[in-house]
Amino acid sequence: MSLPMLIEAICQELVSFYPEVTIYTERVLQGMVKPCFSVILVEAAQNQIIGNRYRADWLVVVRYFPEEDGTRSSYQELRDIAQKLFAVLDVVSYVEEGKETDIYAGMRMNYIIEDNVLQFMVTYPFMLKKDLLPVEKMRQLEADVKAGVRT
């Protein structure tokens, strides 16, 4: 599991439902083509469970920027897309070379509409297993045990 794989899995799902909409995964300073999605990780948390096992929670924001042609209000469009994203981003899978390799289930999904931009937030929890550093093992142990002897 890696961040690029999760972002790519989200983008793959978005493309399957919105093939005509541009998707950005980096900040766009100029020339943003609308309508478009922007997919970014905004918060990451990680807690040790036991040993080398960790639980990670990654909060991803999917922003939708509607086409602003001035002919109609896009709030209904933003609400419709938000409702569809609840289903689209509920479970996303990473597909590489036609084979599904990882599946991510979304939690704590919610959205807000601010300044005519939909901001859809979803958290993807998963387990991590870190490689432990090699530790030199004990070579030999000697014990001198005498039963029933008190000093």
C-alpha cells in the first residue's frame, strides 16, 4: 500500500464514471480545465497496534470544479455529483495491467460546497506492516542452576 496507489485507485474509479472530466493530482497554478476533479491527500495518521503492525488513516479530498459558463446555477450539479461520489468512492481498487491488486474501503465520507466547489472528504483506513531492523541474535546462554540450594 502506498499513497500513489491509493490516489491512482481513486482516479481510476473517477475515470470510469466521469471519462470526460479532467483529473488533477497536483496543484494547478494556471490553465485549469473545468469541469475537473482534484484528488489530494490532506491528512495522514498512523498508530502502532502491536509490534511492527500499524493502523494508518489517510484523509483524501476530492474536489470538483464545475464548468462556470454563467448560464445556470451549478449547486444542483454539485449535490448530484456528491451523492454519486458516496457510491463511487465507497470501495476503490487499484488495477495494474488489468489485474486488481489492492482494494480500499472508504469511511467517514462527507462533503461541503464552498465557493461553488464541491469538496468531498473520505478516509481510507488500512493496516501496515513495517520491516523490522535486523537484530543480532543471542549466540549462547549459560545457566548455573542448583536445585534446592539456598544461600
